[in-house]
Amino acid sequence: MIKNYREFLDRVNELGFYAFSGKFADGFPKLDNETIETQWHTGDTDTDPWQWRIRAVEEKALAFGCILGGYKGFISKEYYRLFYASMHPQNDIIQMYDSGELSASIIKVYKLFEKGTVLSTADIRSLLNVSKKEGASKADKAIEELERMFFLSICGSKRKVSIKGEEYGWPANTYCLTEDWAGEDWICPNEKIDPKTAREIIIGRAASFSDKINRTKLSKIFFG
């Protein structure tokens, strides 16, 4: 079992990529399977797995988000460029929208970040004038899809601020453009690798995790 943040980082860097929680491919390593339930939601940044996900992106130790085919998980710096190459569309996002590949919700969310803005989930909902009762689910799905395609990345978290300037509520994820979070150091644009090769390396690596992993099923989860 993983007991602390250092062991967690070592585990992800050893594997290259790692699922967060919930239902995923059989045999695939997941954080909630490799930690003890009583560790969660204590607020301790060294021993609470819920805290590790934000600490890792803020320290730029790991990438985290809906980046394993739309499922939440972690990617090490070593494997990041492979996921970026295999998941990030080669076409411009505006061209994709114009050709009908992307929804209006996705492009509306993306445009909020064009000037290098960092926004929380609450900020995005406010700027789009949506609420939990109306429109928020579309915005949230758009964020997840932009994460899956490596257009947006989780870069930290923040709490809401009242009119009096006081923080309140649970911290919400903050997002920025993937290029702004990862930079050339993680994306490695000069080390060209074609998507097919990147996918083969990823699936080959995942297959080494467990003999229970089905390559075909995992490939569909990751790449559709």
C-alpha cells in the first residue's frame, strides 16, 4: 500500500501512467486500490491521496486530469509526450469546430482560455452564465473533453471568494491551456513521434502491468 506522497510519485514514475479511482480496465493499477480508505480526505498533503492530485500538478511532478482517454489519472513526465502525441488533435481547434467535429459548448469553454487565463470550474460556469440547475453539465463535459484532447490541463485549485474577500467552500480545480502548463519541456515538440507509434508504446507498457489487461479493450478506453 502507498503510504505517502513520495511513495505515490515513485509509483507513478515507475509505471508511467496510473488511474485515479472508480471503474477502469481490469488489472490496471489505480490509486484507490493501492491506498487505505482512512487515508482519504484528511487534508494532510503528505498522506491524503485526495491532496496528492493537486499537489502533483502544482509542483509539476505529474500531470493529472481526465487524460487517460477521458478518465481521471496521472501521467509521468517520461510518458507525457506519448499521450500528447496520441491524444492531441493535429488539426487546429477552430478548424475542428468549423468542420463539425466539436460542439459549441467545447469551443465556448476553450475561448475563455485563449489569452492564457487560469480559471476554476466555478469561474468557467460564471463566465458562461450557467448553473448547476441549467447548463453546468454541458460546461463540465466540455472541460473534460478538452482535457482528454490535451487542450486544457488542471494546474491547481482555488476556493470561491465572497463579496467580503473571504474564501469559502471546497477548493475547485483550476485549468489553463495545456501548452501553458506543460511547456516544451513536457511536450517535447522537437521529438516528433507519430500517433500510431505513441499508442503502441502506451498499450505495450500498460500490458506489462498485469496479465489481466486486455490490449484491445484498453486501447478502446484510451483511444476510442
